[in-house]
Amino acid sequence: MTRDNYEMNNRLSRGGSLFGGDPQTQLRTALRTNDFATFKKLVSYGAVDLEYVYPYPDFKTCLELAVSEPNKKDFIKLLLQHEVQVNRINETHGAAPIHFAVESGNIDALAALLEDDRIDVNIKSKGNTALLMTIKRIQDLDDDREGELAMCEDMVELLLKAGCDANAPDMKGITPVYSAAKQGLERVITYILDYSKEPVNLDSYKDIRGKTARYYLKEAFPHLVARFDSSADTNESIDPDKLFSYLSRHEEDNFIRDFNRLVKKNDHRSVLSVNNGMNTMLQQATDKGFEKVVATLLNNGADPNATCPGNTTRPIAIACYNGYSKILKMFIDHEAALFDPVNGESLLQITIKGMRSSVKGVKVDFKSCLELLLKHPKTNMNVNHHDIKDNTALHYAARNGDNDTVLDLLRNGACIGLRNKFDEPPLADISAKTLETYLDECITTNGERPSDDDYEIHMKYSFLVYPNNSLENELCKEPLMDKSNNNVGKEYDAILAPETEALLYMTRNEDLRPLLKHPVITSFLYLKWQRISCLFYANISFYSLLWLSLVLYIILGYGVDSQQSKSIEALNVVTHIGASVGLLLLILRELFQFLVSPIRYLQSFENWIEIALIFVTAWIVCVDSSEESTKQQLSAVAILLSSAELVLLIGQFPTLSTNIVMLRTVSWNFFKFLLWYCILIIAFALSFYTLFRKVVVEEDQAAPNPNTPAPDEEEDFFEDPGRSLFKTIVMLTGEFDAGSIKFSTFPVTSHLIFIVFVFMIPIVLFNLLNGLAVSDTQEIRADAELVGHISRVKLISYFESVLVGKSYTKPMKCWAWLPQYIQDLNIVTPKSLCMKPFAKRISLFPYFLPKYRIIVKPNQHNRIEIPHAEPLGKFGDDYDDIESGKCCFERCQVYRLDRKIVKNAKIVINKRTYVSEFDELKDKLTSYESRFDRIETSLKKVLQSIENKY
């Protein structure tokens, strides 16, 4: 950069500049304020991008802005001198600069554009040339339009002199002569006769009613018809506009006839790449569903992927959106066709979205389109491709309520747990019946008899596999990991993902929750539990030692002043060391969980208990000089907190989870119930305080005799509101101690209020709470199996969020006010702290279950076999440790599926077999019925022939 350029850029971007700091903004401001000097400096010094498209509300380049506003001729000429794109089609407005000039009625800008040798005067905007757009603009003028009419006529003259085609029609077959004759514009028609470089044909193009330009010309100006005929060419030419008019009027045979004429002359190559401003011929023929035209174009060299600025959608996507399966098959069979996403959407998504707005017809067959895209080996579809909103094809199919399409996608590997920008998985719209049908299909057999030793039950889990969480893409058949790549570790980290997020969502959906008992899901949870159980037991063992050390240290040494034996003192030292080490490990564990996902950590009540326990334990372990009363209080709090946490940890065990769920549910319901009734309890407490408090002895009363011993006085629980409330809460349980209450002061009122209290609180309220508790526990026990599965899912999901470091779980509503980047905050990732072995340990995909399925042998003690996609060692050393559950920690273990799960799987198989037998009988009856119909028809013919003879 030269010194002048540097100084210019520095001056133009200075904060005190007249137009602001951004050179692009300065350029637009200079244009609108007619500051040509600043505009010229900005352009000349190269401080701006002249092709920059300004954002809302303009969506135009600088040249497009200049031709759209009056009195900008000097600006336009300067821009053209710097060779800005003069024929660029604006993607937002679908128009070129010449169309913007005509639309704004800027004849000076139009003249400046036409002086440029690069200008294409016949470029189209939405099917209209600049000439046709100018003539159509006249019909939209107001009544007082003489001045503007003259200006439009002058623009027509300029365009015709520049060589604009007077025969170019729009997409409806309307030509300039047609429009001018219909409006009665004789001067315009005269210009066309005088300046058109090609003979004008009055009969080539017809409107939707079949009327040509000649019809309207005869009505308006019959004396001009002869002049057109004398100048017309006797040989009718075939041009792209004529072919487009055939397509617009649905004249498929005429198009093929004229196009084949061009093919015989070998003049069709130039026609194939032409567009009418909105579509190419192949795009328009595909959109209309013209199968013969599409076949003709493709067979004669049309590019199957060609688009135009007015329509960037490839023809194959148009066929998918409209459900034209035969046309789609033509593209699939074409060797040059591309199947990449179009505008960020896969062909599957486009097809499914087209189902919502489809019009039924003979050519429309969306099911066949889906089958072609999913089954044809050439398409290589990614069924889990997500668009700009992170929606997958399964999202759209579920929203459409199309259960058959949902099942087809699931059968081809669609993942039910992928979330979109709104944090919604496809499960949000999939019906429970549809999902159950698919889960039943995931259980198959090897065809042997159930009594044979080789009888196998196959269970498939591909619907839980994230697209980046597999060794091989089942549909693409391309390894995601390159064994020649030395950087295998990073690629491995990239394919780790939570595997129970979809199941966690099902626990929160009342309709889908019962499906957690399905054998496919329970077997998956069983395998996950086998992978995670060692970490779970290690965590419980660690915390149990911490709890034992802390309790023993408190009881034996903390706050004990008496002399102890040497063995007790030694044990005290050991427990102190154990509590200190356990506290340090507990701090590290909680700190790591917090840094991985702060929001999720803080929304757990159990974590708040652990935080409080850390502070109390740290005080006990580190500070020994506290007062005796402080030590006693801290000891009591520490024992309660540590014991409560131990109970919660042990309650995470699947067989004990029901009891913990009952405890939490009853406690929470009691709290909510009492939170409302506390108003009544406080009211009784204050009433008792006002009735039963002691009256202060007045000063004029005689002083008591000091020689007389004072009688033993019972503690007065109603001397202040706080003690009165405490006493009332105690009485809530039925512990009245009515003998200590003084009813003598206000005998009637106090007895009445006390009787009301006894009736309302201990009798009614307390028994109501008991009834709630019984109802909750019965409901939980009635579905204890489901409760256990839900607890297991939550436990496994929490382990995954901590060790894998990715969580798709939406934070609670109380955190919704926080910015999104704070809600998604992850200060550290587990792989940065060497957590990869633990993450691999708890994951089933991709290494433990490379084919996302298991084989169970019920007649061999329910032994589990894991099929492999490729020979061992293909994907590196990590893959060698996976066969029948024999990983580095399980060399001596062989997985065996739970007997109850196998039993439920057999029930599903038997139910499906029974349905199949029923369908078989139904088919047989149908065939017999058809045979009887044919026999009846034959007998009628025989009888009729006999009657005819006689």
C-alpha cells in the first residue's frame, strides 16, 4: 500500500469522519447525499468493495443503488469505469442494474448503462426483458401520466436502438408488441417497427387464452398489421423464448418437436444453457412434471445440475419437492447428476417438506421418491443431515404426522436424539405407537426354532447412534476414520457423544415414558449399566470411606477432651488423615463437575448438599481451635449432611431407586402442601401466643418473700411468637401436652380455639398428609419397574455429561433468563483433563458395539455376542479389546442379558409372529374370494352362451 493510500484509508476510517468509521457506509452515504468528491476518493483509492451487497433494507450493490435513484449519472459512469458487474442478477430482488433503472424510471441511468459495451440488453428479470418491463410499466401509471408516459416511450426507444429483442416474451407468452397493442400504445409499436433489428413475429407466442399479438394489433391498429407482415421472415425461427413459451403453455409435444429440429441442425447446445430469468429449460420442465421433455433434454446433453441466478435450486431438488419419482429416477440414472444438499437441505428433507404442500396427481409419488433416495446405492444419502435450523429429515416427517415416513427413516439409520436450534428432538412429535412399532422391528431372530441351541435374538440400537458417533456410516459405507491418518486420537474424541439423551427426553414425556420398559431399551440400559457400574461402585466406595472416616473422627477425636488410649488416638489420627484425603478428592471431583457444566451442576440439589458438606468438613478437619459449642454444632451438621449424601448415592442403585424416588416424591409433595397450609399454622401459633402468654406482674403487687422457696415453673412455650410457632408445629404431630397450657385466663375462647386447632391440624391436615403419602407410594410401587428405568437413565446421563463433556439437556426454567452462551458454558472439557479412558469406558458406540446391535442366545444362558463390521485391528489398537464384552477391565467376564429382558423380547417376537400368521390367513381368504369371483364370472358367461344358443 502506498503512502497516499494509507493516509486516505486512515483518514476515512477515523472516528471523527463525516460519515462514520466504515468505508462501505461512507460510500453509501456519499452516494445518497450526492457528495461526489468523497465518493470518487473512496472508489479511486480502493478503500471499498464495489460489489459489496448492503444489508437490510437495501440488499443492493452500490451500482444498483445508483441506478435506482435519480440524478446519479456521474456516480454510475464512475462505477462503470471501474468495471463493476453490470449484468449481475441480484439474488434478493432477482434483477440486474438495467431492470432497476427501468423500474425506477431513471432514463439517465439507463442511458449510462447502455453506453457500456458489456451490457446485455436482453437479460431477463423474472422472465421479463428490460424492454418488456418498460412497456408493462406504462399500464401501472396513474391517470396523470403524460410526463411519465413520454419518459417510458423514450426508454423504449433507447432499448430498441441498443438492440433489445422485440420478440422476447415473458413466461406467459406476452411479447412487447402484444403488451403495447393491448394498451393501445401506437408510438411504442412504431418504435418497434422502426428500430427492431429482427423481424417481429406476431403469431409465435400465445397467452394463456390462446390469443396472439396479431389479435390485439388488429383490434387497436389494423393499419400497422401489413407493415409487420411485410418485414416478417418467411422462415419461422426456433429460439429459446419460443421453447419456453411451449413449456409455459404446457405444449409438451410442440416443445419436443421444435427441440428435435434444433438437434438435427446441431443448434441445440446454445439453447440448453439459456434461462428466462427464473428457470432453465430443465428446471421449468421438471417443475411442470414434463417427463418426456426432461428425458429429451437429458438425452441431448443438458446439464442436470445447471441453475440460474433467479432459481438456484437444482432440477433434482425440484423433482423431489414435487414428488415426481419418474423424473427423479432419470436424474439418478444420469451419470453427471449430483446428490449434494441444495441450499443447505438434503434431498430427503426437500422431499419430506414437499409432502406438506403437495397436490395429489398422477405423477406425484413421494413414497417412491423416498425409496429411491434411501435405497439406491448411487444416492448415498445422509439420513441425519441437518439444515440451517439443525432440523433433520426425521424432524420434518414427525411434524407432518407421517408415520410411514418416520418408520422408513428410522429403518435407514435416523437418530431420534438429534436436537434442532430450538432444542427439540424428533421424539417431540413422534407418536408412541409409531416408536413402539419401530422398537418391535428392532428385535429379530435368526430363523431357528426357539428350542434350538443356536436360536438367536438380535437387538438393534442404530436409532440411538449420533451421526458423528459411529466408526462407519452405515449408509455411505465410508469409514469416518482413516487408518493412515496419524491423528487418530482427535478423530476419536470427535465421535464421542452422549448416548442416553434421547432416553432422558423420553423420561420427561408422559406418552413416551412407558416405552422405557421395552426390551430394546432395557437391554441397552443393561449394557450401559455394565459399562458404568465399576465407576459407580468406585464412587460409592470412595464416599463410604470418607463418610466412615469423618464420623469416626468426629465421635472419637473431634471435641473430645478426655484422655484416650493410645489405640484410640492412633485411630483418631488415621481417621483424620482419611477425612482430609477424602475431602481433597471430594473437592476435586465437585470442582471438575462444576467446570464441565456449571449450569447443570448448580441445578442439582444433591450438588448443593455436597457443597455444604465440603465447607463443614473443611472447618472440622482444618480448624481445631473452635469453641466446644461450635464443634458440637458442626459435628451434628456434618454427620447429617454426609449421611444424607450417602443415602442418596446408595439410592442410585437400580434396585433401590424406587425407595429414594418415594422419599423424594413424598417430601416434595408434603413441602408443597404445607407451604400453602402454613398460613393456617402460623395463624394458630399467633392465636396461642396472644391467649397463653404470661401477664407481666404489676409494680404495686407485693414482692415475694425471699425466704420462701420458688416453686418449680414449667417452661413457657408461648412467651414469644417464635417459641409459640415451634410449639404449634410440635403439636401438629399430636404431641399436645395440654396439661401445661393455661386455659384459666380465657377459659371459653382458649378452649374453643384449641378444639378447632385439634380438629383442623392434627386430625384433618395430618391425616390428609398421610393419605397423600400413601397415594404417592402406591402409585410409585405400582410402576416400580418404570421408576427404576427412569432412575437408571438419569444416572447414566449424568455420568455421560461429566465424562463425555457434551450435554444436549436443556437447563431448568429458573436459568432461562441467563444468556445462551452462559447456559451452554463449558469451562473445561473432559478430554483436556485426560478423561478419554473413562469416556471410552462408559460408551457403547462406536467401539464396543461397532454394528450397533447385539446377539443374544437364550438357550445358552442368555449369552451376549457382539458382531463386528470389519476384522479386528482395522480401526487401531483400541478395537482389539472388544469381543463378547472382554475389554481391559473385563477379561474374565462374559455379558449375559437379564432373564426378564429376554422373556419380554420373546413376547414381542411371538406377538409379531401371531400377527404375521393372521395376515397369512387373511391373504389366503382373499385369494379364495378372488377365485370364487372368477368362477362366478365364468359360470355367468357359460350360462349366457347357452341362452344365446337356445
